[in-house]
Amino acid sequence: MKKFFKILGIVLGCVVILILGFLGYLKMHGFPKFSEADLHRPNIHVQSSPDRIARGAKIVHLLCYDCHYNPSTNRLTGHYLPEMPAVFGKIYSHNITNDKTNGIGSWSDGEILYFLRTGIHKNNEYVPPYMPKFPNVSEEDLQSVIAYLRSDDSLVAPHPAMDTAEEPSMLALFLGNFVFKPLPYPTTEIPNPPANNAVAVGKYWATGVIGCYQCHSADFKTNDEMVPEKSVGYFGGGNEMNDAMGKPIYTANITMSPEHGIGKWSKETFLRALRDGIRPDNRALRYPMARFPELTDSEIVCIFEYLKTVPVQQNVVNRNTELKYVNADPSEGAKVYYKYACYACHGQNGIGMCDLTKACRKYHSDEELIAWIKNPSKLNPGTKMPTWEGTIKEDEFAPLAQYVRQLGNQASNTAAGGKSTAKK
């Protein structure tokens, strides 16, 4: 018996050494790199035009803005992505401005196009599996994206911000080396969907461009980027992400299940959610879900029409993760702030993912601040801030504005070394 346990101990010890050695290899090796001979990047030069730049701007705001926009630089210089599941590690988006040293200013058009299609970086390294690839976006639309990235728009103007090194988890490294592979570069040109086919147009936006299925299917790890319909739990939700406060949140089932999905939603309800960022219960969409002001009403309706063709998933998603932070402030403004779930993006202290504590300095009067809250798109077209006019009651705007100023004062006191009274 002693001999048996001795042999067992030796075997287990060898297994542990092999596992530790394998993990060490992954840590040192990182993500796979490919030789130049294995890559066949297209030799193209994208012709720019006002129409292409406009189309590219629209798609970049839909695809890239939320992950790459940094409010401290007012450009697409990247930032920490707290919404990414913790199992992937600590993830940062990168600088995609025209800076030649720290951005993508030195990339060729072919290198950008190849990267967007396959996931292989200019340095020949395969990017992690959590970076979306776009195998189903049309050639014209991706060339429009490149035309915009090369434009003189302020969002992509050169900025020297350096990327922060990512800290991928062992799971991310394992998936990137052994499960997920670079996507094949298409051998034929991918066209735009026929404009007169609402379902085809909706599918294109939902699966090709925006990629709604990536979050709203069962798990990032089981998504099929080449054939989205093969993704596990396609549009049935339940994928774990993080909210603005870093707490787990599960994506919604957006199939037409009347009990567990959006089967009871009307076209108008769906329009309001995606266009204005307001849910049927008059609360804001919860981060990381954003509104899509770039889409036309017709395009949003097309997405709704496509979702009506998707097989219904009876997946019961745990929606009890609703942010239920305790509001200990008895003021009327705090009640409004919590009533409409403003904390879903701004957190309890007004910062969250979208810092509103600077509003009291930017808007010098309550009238200016209320005008912004009511209709932010009028003052800043393309903003992700929901349109609250017609949802928040008229007599609620004034106390809400006062509470926003209170949060700003608390943040200022904290920055100055004072003691903050913000709710934790």
C-alpha cells in the first residue's frame, strides 16, 4: 500500500509539474504569431470620398466608439474595458488614431483590412478572442471605415497616448492558442445586403456590423463569428458581463419569446430602446448596453424584423441582477436619480463609466443642465446619453439637476482632499 501511494504521489507530482510548465509556457509565449510568408494581406489603397467617410464614421461610432473612445483625450485612444468578463483578464482597448508611433497611422490600408477580417495584427500576432472580427461586413463598408480612420475628423486625429499592456488570463491565452484561430480572409467580395429586403438588412446590422449576437448569445467562448447562427443560445442571452460598477450582469434574451424575451415588445418599444436608450419601464438601458443613435429608424425596424425570424429561445435569464444599490439620500433629486436608474451608467457617485460630476462646471445654470439632460443629442449629435424629454416628468428635472450638482461638489471635495459623502 505504501508503494502504491508513493507511485501515486510521483504521478501527481509529475502532473502538477506538467501543468505548471504548460501554464508557464502560455504566459511566456503569449498569443500566437505568424510568419510573413503565411499571410496574404491585400495590396489595396482605399479611395476616399465624402460619402465613404460619412458611412465609415457611422460604422466606427457603432463598432469602435464604445470600446476605444477615451474622454480624457476626446479621441479613440483606448481605455480599460471593465465590462469584459473577468475570466478573460484585465483588458484594454488600443489607440486607433492616426498617430504613426502609438496609433495606426503607420499601418497600410491592407494591414487594417486584413486585421479587421482575420484578427491578425500588423506585427503578425493574433489578437485575443475577445476582440471582435468582421468576416461578414461588406467590402465597401470596411473600406469606408478605413476612409474615415484616415480622415481629419477630430476623433481620429493623431494622439501620442500609449497603449496599456493587457493582462490576459490563462483562459484567454489558452483559447487564443488552442481554440480560436484567425479567421480566413474572404476569397470573394462581400456585398451589401439588398436594400429592399428588410430581413436581410436587419440580419446584416445585427450579425455583420453591430454583432448583437456576440453579447446576446450564451457565451463569448461559444460564439461562431463566421456563421453567427451556429452560436450557442443564438440571441437567447445569459452571457455574463460586468456593469458600470464592475458587478456581474447577464445579457437579455432578445428572441421573440413572450415570457422570457421581447415577444411582447412592439416595434415602437424596440425603436425607443435602441434609438433613445429607454426601456419599456422608462429606465435607462443598463451598461454595457448602449443606444444606437447612428441607426435610422428604418434600420432599427429592419433589425426587429430579422429578430422575428430568429428561432425562439426559452432561456430564462437571471434578471435579478438589476442594480439595486441602496439610496440613503432622502432628497428629491436622489429619488429621481434612482427612479430612472441613472446609476446604471453613472454609478452611485456620479462617475461610473460616464462621469457626470463635471456637469456643474460645464453647465453654469440649471437651465443649461436640464436642457442637456432632456435632449443631449440636440447639443451633441451621436452621444450615447439617452433622450429623457418626455420620460422624466417636468417637475423632476429641477431636483435631478440639483442632485447632479451635489455629486459634482462631492467629487470636487474628494479631489481636493476633502471627505466625500457620496454613497458607496
